[in-house]
Amino acid sequence: MKQPGAQARLKKYVLRQSLCTGCGACVGMCPYQVIYKDRTVQLFDCDLPEGRCYTFCPRTPTDYNALEKTLFDPRDLTDELGPVRGFFLARAADAGLRLRAQHGGTVTALLGLAMAEGLIDTALVSGRNDEGEPQGTLVADKGELAGYAKSRFIVSPTVAAFNRIDAKDREKTGIVATPCQAQALAKIRTAVIDGCSQAQSVGLVIGLFCGWTLAAEKFRGLLERFFIPFADLDAMDIPPGFNMLELRSSEKTLLMPLDEVDEYVRGACRYCVDSTAQFADVSVGAARCGMDPGEMRGWNQVIVRSLRGEKLIELARQKGALEIREAPAGALRELKEAAAEKKRQGLENIVAKSGSKKNLLYLKNYGPAAGKRENR
Amino acid sequence: MNKLLSPDKSTVLFLGNEAIARGALEAGLAVATGYPGTPSSEVIESLAGVAARRNLYVEWSVNEKVALEVAAAASFSGLRAMAVMKQNGVNVASDFLLHLIASGTRGGLVLVSCEDPGALSSVNEGESRYFARMLEMPLLEPADFQEAKDLTKWAFELSEEIRNVVMLRSVTRMSHASGNVVCAKLPTKSRRAKFEYDGPVMDSQTGPMISTPVVAKHRLHQEKLKTVEALFEKSPFNRYSGPAKPKLLVVTSSVCFLYVREALSMLGLERDVGILKLATTWPLPPRLLERNLQRAEKILVVEEVLPFLEENVKVLASAMAGRIGVKTFFGKYDGTLPAAGELNPDIVARAIGGIMKVKPKTPPASYLAEVKKAAALIPAREQTFCAGCPHRASFWNIRRAIALDGREGFVCGDIGCYSMAALSPATGYNTMPTLHSMGSGTGLAGGFAKLSAFGLDKPVMAVCGDSTFYHAVIPALINAQHNRADITFIVLDNAGTAMTGFQPHPGLPVSALKETVPAVDIACVCRGIGAKVAVADPFDIDGTSKILTDYLAEKGSVKVLILRQACALSPEKKGKKTFNVRVNEELCLGDACGCNRLCTRVFRCPALTWDSARKKAVVDEVICAGCGVCVSICPQNAIVKAQGNM
């Protein structure tokens, strides 16, 4: 019997398994697949044996350990956090920007700097379409960046927008990516398919820490019960010290216990083992430890992963774009523990789904057998 | 001069359906009605062409039941009238027919059913001959083109003799084949219409036209059937040919008579086998049968589809077995002939050869080898929509909407060119899993939509064509709206009864007689029902897709989308191109990842062809109708269009 084609395998092993993260990696390259209302939809059947959709997907079988070794300095690799060349706290030096940002405004400040210094021409960030649904949005004007600074805990199909960028412009595009999107971009950088895809250059990737995202359509229904139109939702956050999700619109702020949020979490996020965007050049998250909550809210934790990331941070120091301070004692350990816990839960859920400790679904050669590493 | 008006004694090559029309004219027809349906449509079309000269009223009615009602009104008023339909049209007309036979008729009234054994242009192999027996209606079946004319003419006389409706049945190979017919005189006088109803209730000529008192009128009708039997005994249209004592007697009717003659000639058995050709197949004339069944011990009944004639002959033979002896019957019941599909001379020759232990002559091996070679040259063709067909664009939109919605919605199909979406699923992008009779798609959709409480929670759609909408969809649509069935109902309005040859329908401002008549607007009808209505152009892929996707997501009752775009073969479009379309080969991705031949592999317009050597799509400009839809589906913008000649 004929081996099912790439698109059929994507459907069987990812979409039907509820492993789709909605990252958009399989979309934007052909007429067969689109993202519609947060779902990856196969409009028509494609019968190619191999295709970019299957190859780029972060949830098709991948040896992420090997990929890390290819893309990063093996000496930087850690079990819990992937490559770590540097770790510190940071916030945008521009206080105005910080006010409009999720936490410290570090991501926006770094993109702005990269743009000002000509490292990138365009930033690819999470925006919204006319219906208020998230979509990858290209921003070429530094002044507009702050408008995209808030987080909404919903994956935008950013990689689909990346797929639509002309190959020649990709090197000069800075991308803000969730862990799954950073994984997809890492696969795009390295994937080779006979006769159709070569390893492609990908510009600067700024990763976001991510514990889970929400299933957008389900969550939209919930918001409507609270009379918050989805399009009016300005930001979400989990303030340190509370087990609550904070929802902010221009009209009101709501707090929802995380236990209640749980059922709105995207199913695919339960099978994720990367909470710190291990495949980014620089990863940024909220500061969570070592200070009083009020103060922490204004700061980011930053992991520098690649040489390219290191250069950007160096530039930020020189140009004064960021205020940088050493992370408090124990912060790295706490972050590692949190990341290891996410991995443990993810693996547990994967094994529960596959029914076997030997079948880790999309994770090839994963786990202790894949080789111990020195912790830094 | 229109050949239908050829002079007395002239010999004219007539299509079977034209011969029927000529027969009706010779009988002094005044009113002809029908609903288009292959293979019947040419009867009404050819009569419409001479309506002005012959002072006829001819109409394409909304459906077959109404057609028969309109024709019956003429009969009630003393005029000769005819209602014409295809086999399943008789089903539609049958409720009225049951009551009509009970009330009786006045002026000669003939129901013409042109049937389609083998379902060459049908989605059924319906048999209306059983209606003759079930409803007790005389049945006539012509066996050649001269008979098609002469029997039709006689049918009117018979109808007036018994004051009831007579059915004339033809089949595709009679209706759509041609043969020489010697014409008789066309009458010069015409009747005046007069409707009387003041007489006694039991007097069908002056009393009210009603079916009651039922039992009394039923008895009266059965007595009249005795008259029919007596007339059938003497009918010159029933003939025996062959030796006085044949080794095998073949009883047959209709075009099967021609097949039998050809089969006997192929087998060289003309001197051994006799043929009883019957034109009056219900009720059968018993004495005629008795005389002929006596001739042989073995009887073969040759007819198409169901064993109607066989059953009736056997019933008579068993009653007269004491006089004619016990016969051995061959036919459908013993499997000598198939009870499904068309017959042809080869099948009949095999059947007769089997009984007579004679092998049909086979062509020489060299001939068969040549045939095999020639057959290999015939390109494989699938059933598909024509180039530029609006239905392709409509189903493309439907497929997209179903996929985007994500709940595995489906379409209930209906009768028209768009039936192809069910007959050849890839043509309808695998969206249409049901197909039954006219209007049934909407009825079924309304039913599926009520099953969510039982766990069937998929969006349900129905499609129908513009002509089908008027024919039988409206009651189903009202039912869905009234019972709050949440359906998306799509009218594929291609501005005519396209499949049968662009006959007008109530949505168009023109009649069968080319008069200007009021058009009944589908959108207004739907709004009148209370349904939500939108109108779009299926060639506008984005606009149509958006409406459909919104409809599927929207909870409610009946949501109507009328997709308006004229058929690519319609007279106003034929030979003209809105756009000249070509492929920019530099941009064409071909079968690479990113396209994988979307236009030739999935969209599959016959004008888009795949050059497998150069791995590029090519527009066949001879076939291309210039609709330009493929331009909007190409992911590479490699299909480009320029203004055409329309």
C-alpha cells in the first residue's frame, strides 16, 4: 500500500492527536492548509510523499537534542533550559515603554534596538486581524512596536507569516516566538527535503517563556460570558504570588483562578516540554523569584542562548537600551526546577497518550538515554 | 417548413419523440404540457415550435403533476391534450393520476412517458408500466417510428372511446433514435373548449369531475376496461410473425421487438422462432394471447428492466392452461434475461441462442483484435462539470466552507447537472453524499438537521438547481423553515433547465412559446417563507466562501444562498469568453511542494491540462470557457487573464 503523503501524516500524527500548537509552521506555503479560528484546516488533499508542512511542524517526530547540538554551542547546553550563555534580569531603559509593556519591556526594547542598529529591517510579532484573532504581523516602524508589547496567552500563527516572507528578507526579520514557534523555526533552518526545501536562513529569534496557552475559540466563548469582547482584551498576566489569571480590557480587569482556567488550556500545550523557548537566540520571561512581587513585575528574566543573541545583548549594554542586573541568588535554580517540572509533566502526558514509555510521540531520542549533559 | 407539419403521405425522417408529436398533431391535439426530462423533452419542444401554426397551447409546467393537471383541464373541456414526462415524472404525477382515472376524462387525454432503461440519463431505472396495472390505465408501447406516430394518434381515439386517460410509453432508444415515418393528414378543424358540470354525478361527460362515489365509479371504470380489452383483441398493432408452429415463441413489445428481430437474424433462426409483438401491453387481450401461446411449448418474454409483461402473460397462461397446455417460460424470473439495465441485440441473441442451443456467430478474431486496438485509443473520460461550469466554483466554495467549519458538514444532493458532484465525488470535492429524487435533498437536509439531539451534530446543507427549486423543493423548504431545521440551502441558479437543454422555467420571463411571462423570483419566495437570504456569484470565491462559512457557523433555521451564474453552455455565453486565460509558466510551481498541481489535480476544470513532460499547467484555449475562476485559485498567481470577447 502507498505510504500516506506528508499532509495525511500531519493530519494523522499531529492534528488528529491534538498535538497541533497552532504555530503556523505548516501554513502560508501552499493552498492546501490554512489557520482558521485557531485551527489548522486542511482544505484539500495534497498527495506529495514529502512536504514542508510535515517537515516544519514542531510536533512531527524530531530529535531536538541533536537539533540543539547542531544549532548551538554544545558547551552551553543544559538539561533543563537548553543552551545558556548568560542569565540575568533586564528591563527596558525607556520608562515609557515599560509602562506599555507586559513586564519589563525587554523584548520590545531589543527589537527596537535591532531595528535602529540595522540588524533587522522588520519585526514579526503577534498582532490581530480584523476579527480580533491573533495573527503574525510585520512591523517595520520602530515606533509601532510598543503597540504589540502585551501578552494574551494565545498562540498566534506567527510562523505562517514567516513562511510568506520572501526568502531574501528573512535574514533581516526579527521574530518574537513562543517555544513551539522557536522549535518550528529551528526545523525550518535545518530541514532539507529533496527537490523542494533547502536549509533556510532565519533572522533573530526572541523567545518567550511559556507555560501554556489558551484554546482561543473556547476561551473566546468564556470571555463573552463575562461580557469582554475578545477583540477588547488588552492583556493577560499571572501576577506573581497569586494563582490567578488576570484579564485586562480597557473597561475592566478580571481575575480568574488558574484551576478554572485549566479547561481552556490548549490541549497541545500539555504535551510540551519546553517552557523557555530553548531554540531562540535570546529567551525572555517574567521575573518570578528572589524579589518582592511588586518589584518583580517590572523586570524580565533573560537567557542568552546563541552568539547572535549574545551580540545583541552586548549591543544593548553599550547603547543603554536595557537596564541589566544580576539575577538574585537561586533564581537560575528556581527557573531550572520550574522548567524540569514542565518537562516532567509534558513527558507524563505524552506517555499517557501514547500508552508506552518507549513511544514519546514527536520526541525522538529524548530523555536520559539521549545523553547526560554537564550542568553549568 | 417545419418538418412536423409535413404534408399527407410524405415520408419524413423523425426522431421517435417527433413521431409522437406528429401523431398528436394528426389526432388534433390542442394542449400539450410537460416537464423537461431526458429522454422526453423533444416532444414538447417540437410541439412548441409549431404551436402558433397549429393553434396549440404548449407549456413547460412547474412539474409533472401540474403538467397532467393542466392537460386534464383541457380534456375536461372537450379538447385533446397530452402530458409528457420521463419515467419518474409519472411518480410525481401519480397522485393526481389515481384520482383522474377515477373521475374519467372527456377530450382524448394521453400521458406520454419516455423511459430510460439502463439509466443513461437518470439516477433511477423506474418503470411506469406498473402504474398502468396499479391504476388500471390502458398502456400502449410503440415498437418502431411509424408506430410511435400511429399509436399516439390512436391513443387519443382510445381515450375518447373509454373516456379515460391512456398511457403511451417510449424508451430512450425509441425517443432518441430516428426512422422514416409516413405522415397522414393533419386535421383542419379545431374544437371549442366547453366545460360542463351540471349533469348527474355518475355521468363523466356532463357531471362534476370528481372521483366519488368511489366504489361505483371504480366499477364503472373496470367495465370500460372490458371495452379496452375488446379493442386490443382487434388492434392491428399487435402482430405475430414467424412459422405457424415455432420451436420458440418470443413475446415482446417496444424496441425490444427490433432487438429480437436482429437477434434472430444474427442466429439464423427466423424460420424456427416466432415473434408475438404486442403494442397494447395492459390490459393484455386474452384471446389474442391464447391463439398465439398455443403455437409453441417454449415461451420467451423479452422486455427491458422488470418482468411486467412476463408476469401478465403468465397470469393469463395459467388461467388458460387447461386449453393451451403447460408452457415453459423463459424471461427475467428464470434469469434468461437480466432484470436490470438496457437490453441490446447481443444480449437477446445470447438468450435465444441459449434456449435454442445455437451459438451466435462471433466476428473473426482479426476484427476483434482491431476493435481492441481502437478501444485503446479512446481517452478515458470522467463524468465532470464542463469547463466554465458555475457548479465547479460553487462546490469549490462549499468544500472550503465545510473544511473551515471543521465539523464535517455535508451536502444533500438533488437532480440536475450538479448531481455529478455525487456521481463522480472528486468533481464535487467529496461534499455530496446523498442523491435521490427532485427536491429530496432539501427534505433530507431538514431531517438530518433535526438529529442533533440524537448525536448527529454536523452542519447540513442542501443544493438544488433553479428549475428543481420550483419543481419540488418549495414544500421541503417550507417544512424545514417551519420546523426550525437549521440548514444551509444553496440554489445553484444557472438561469435555465440546463441539463435537458435550457428549457425555460418559472424563474425566467419567457415561456415555452417564447412569450414574455412573469418570472417568479427565488429570493422572494425564500424571503416569503421567512428564511434568511443572500445572493452571490459563485465565481467570486472569497465572497461566496465567506457567506457560506458564516452560514455554517450561524445557528438558526433555513439560511438560503442563491448562487447566480449562467451555465457555460447557455445561449448567451456559448462561444464567448469573459477572459482569455493562460498560464505564466515561469511562475507555475507544477507538482512541487507549495502547489502540487492544485488546478489540474484538485480543481480539475477540463480546460486545465497538465504537461507531464514540462511539468507545467496549460490552459486548453479551445475548451476554456473563459470564466477566470482558476485565476483566483492559483497559489502562485501563475494563471493570468485578459479581457475576452464578452
